[in-house]
Amino acid sequence: MTSKLAGAISDGAFKVMLGAALAVSPTFGSLFGVPAWLMVVTGSAVLISGTVEIVYGPRRSMAACVRLMFLYDIGWTVATAVALGVAWLGSTAGGEIWAGYQAVASLAFTVLLLRAPASAAPASPPATPVQPSTPDATAGEHAP
């Protein structure tokens, strides 16, 4: 398994765990100052995105997959910085900015990954077929 493939699967697994936590825990809604329904929508979108990344990431071009992860993470960083800045200024919209980005970007990531070109080679090498062994020609013969 290549390090890029392991990274894509790890990124997907992180999204699955984060999405599940956001979708089922009412604490996140109150922590971010957003309605519970928004956290359920956001968590569901992140969960779906992570699942698709785990399943389809290995089947897609690693260059496309890495590029999408990079763009998603840059957006996450910018959205987080903007949300923190808005919150620091006293607005309650910071949580909505962050949750909104997660929902929209996760769904966009999913669509783009599904539309990405398939990888030219399988993610893992195929198993080497087992050749039947031929019995030694002299094994069955008896000496006179």
C-alpha cells in the first residue's frame, strides 16, 4: 500500500469518525452555537464524504484524490480561520460558517471524487496465481 493511498484511507476514516460525532452529539451544536439540525446535516455530509473516500479513493487516480484532499483541507483551514475571526469579533455566525463549509465542501468533495478518473492500475497488486505443481516424473517410477 502506498503512503498516498494510506493517507486517503486515513483521511476518509477521520471524516467518518468526525461525521458520526457531529451527527449524533448535541454537544457540538451548542459548542458551535448552531441549531442541532445543522450539526446533523453537517455530520451526515462529512460521514458520507468519508465513506465515499474510503471506498472510492483507492479506485481513483491518486493525483486527483490528493488534489481534492488538499483543496478540501485548505478550505477547511480558511473556513476555520474566518469562523474564529467572526467569533472573536463577537458574532455568533462563526459556528454557522464552519458547519456550512463542512456540509457544502464534503458534498462537493464526494461528487468530485466520484467523477474523478479511475486509476490506471489497481491500488494493490493482484495476487499471483498459484500454478499447480506437476509431480516429478521419476517419483512414481520404481527401480527394477
